[in-house]
Amino acid sequence: MKLKKGFVLRTVCGERIIVGEGLDAINFGRLLCLNETAAWLWEKAASLGDFTIGQLADTLCEEYDVTAEQAKQDVEAMVGE
């Protein structure tokens, strides 16, 4: 899978948010604010290009003290958003 085109991770007023690029994408009711871990996962997914939930879960386990099952659940939740 890949990240949806037209959406980027930005830092706005100290918050990490996903926004649509371009004037046509502006809809402030649709901003998604990410916590530190979710923003980190977004950046990893962006750097991979094509990725699987398993790859992101493995990467999450390498970086954070989390079980493989919890990492998979967290990645699935983020991808679902």
C-alpha cells in the first residue's frame, strides 16, 4: 500500500497534522492531528513508498518498546484513519 497522494505531514503551531496540498484541498474540518508516534509512522511510510502493515509494525517494534501484536493493532488503526 501507499500513502494517499495529495496529503502531507506538516508542523503547524507545534502540532503535527496531515493536510491536503493545494488550494482545492483546504477544508479545516478535515485536518488530522497526529501524536509523536503516529507522525513518526507517517514519515516511515512516506520513506518506504510501498509498504505493508507488517513492515510498519516491525519498524515500530524496533523503535519503541511495544509488542508485535500491539504494534500491528496501532499500525492498522493509523492506516484506517
